[in-house]
Amino acid sequence: MEKVICTYCGKDAVSIEEHEIELSEPYGGSSTIKIKEKVCSHCGFTEDDGSNDLVIQKELSVLKRISMMKVLDELNAMGHTTASMERALGLPARTIARWKNEQSMSPSASAIALMRIIRTYPWVLAVADMQFDHVAARNILIQYAAKELVKIRSEHPEVEVTSNAQMSGNHFELFIKGSRKIIPEAVSGGNNVFEYFR
């Protein structure tokens, strides 16, 4: 076996150590893999072993495939068929099905990013279905923002949501503020009653 030389000090007092790292992908979960490091006992310098890149890329590829499958399953569960998504996005027929089902074909980074954006903001499909018309996009965005505010308010009754909107010159300003509801308490001191907020 060939001796490994430290790239920092040039000594041959290098050992290979294994340790685990965790990799994760959005919507794909996480996975733990073992990687190797070269550690010099003479100077303490540590560097990655050249074989780590292949191990990491292979596992990330698996996580990306899982991510794509979960994203598509969740979109289908929301009522979006693969055919309707393909039509809205202008993709050839069966493209999304191939991304999900074919083991020999990995979706491109841009395809994975697109589907993650759509999973995070499913209303983007409605915008795509309207041919990305900016007026329709604005209306859809405001409609979904309003739904989210109502949802937040019902999920967190302790939070008070206030908003204001105004036209200023050539632009529209929308202010949304969320804060914990403050319960006033009355404290008496002599003849005066003081209110303070906790």
C-alpha cells in the first residue's frame, strides 16, 4: 500500500479517519453517510479524501429523486394532475411522469427547483395557467395572501394582524403587521388608576 503524504507539511504520518455527516434536500428528507478524512499526526492538518465527492454526489442524487417524488405526490394530493401541470407549464406530455418514475433519468437541477417552487407556492400553477398575465398574477397573489392571513389568524388567535394599503405616486404600498395581543391590566395607586401593558 502506498504511503499517504501530508499536503501541508510533506510528512508521511497521515492516517485515514471515517466519520458521519448528514445530507439533506428540501422535501427529500435527510441521510447520513460516512466520509473519509486524511489526518496528519505530525502537523494536525486535515483534508477530505478524494473519494468523498463521489459518495456525496451519489447520496444527494438519491435524495433529489426522493424530493421530486414527494413534491409530485403532494401536488397530486392537492388536486393537481401531472397532465394539468404539464399543460400549465407548457411541458411536453409525460415529462413530469418521467421525472417521477424513470430510474434511469434524473430530472435537471432546474426541473427540481421549479417543482420545489411550485410545491412551496402552489398558486404559481394558477398563474402559469393564466399564461403569466401580470394582472391575473397580481390578483392570484393577493387572493392567496389573504387566505394565508386568515389561516394564520385562525391558527394563532393570540396574534393580532393589522394591515393598511395606500397608493403613493406610481406604486401601491401594503403594510401587514402581526403582533401578540396585549392584555391591559388595571393597577390602582391612591385615587388614580393606571393602565399598563404586560
